[in-house]
Amino acid sequence: MSNDDNSPVEIDKLIHEPARLQIMTHLYVVEAADFLFLMRKTGLTWGNLSSHMTKLEEAEYIEVKKEFLDKKPHTVLKLTDIGRTAFEKYRGAIEKVFEDLPN
């Protein structure tokens, strides 16, 4: 599918930032993930992950659930329906960018 009307492809800049893209990508393929799992998978520090997590939560792209397990804090993240839709739209937009590249 080519971009026949020459309108620019709209990329969600909130998701496009590399750290947030990693977070969204990991959450897209699982029901939920805990904070430590995402730290290990993304290589982000506690502070960086927390900061990006806050931005995604404020945009209502993720839901953050904080609880205690055996008296230890446990934070679980999951995509919201809004986040899943936004990620699918982002993915489609990126695919379109590559489709429109000349060979």
C-alpha cells in the first residue's frame, strides 16, 4: 500500500522514543509484566524505567498496579486498551514508512 495522497505518516512520538518503544513492545506480547522483568529486558535503570513508565501511564497507555508480595513492593505493568490501539497504530505507521521507500 503506497501513500498515494502524499500526506505525511503520523508517528506517535510518545511511543517512538526508544526506551518507551521497548517497554510498549514487551508489554504488547504479554498480559502483564513486573517492573524487574522490564528492567532486565530493556536494560533501563530503575529511575529511567520509572520515568518512562510515568509518561506512558499519564497517556493512559499502560496501567500500573502496585502491591506487596511477602511484604515486598511489587509493581506490575500492562497495556491498556488505549495503549494497545496506540501501539498497533504506531506499528502500522512505521510499516507504512518502510513500504513507501523506493527500492
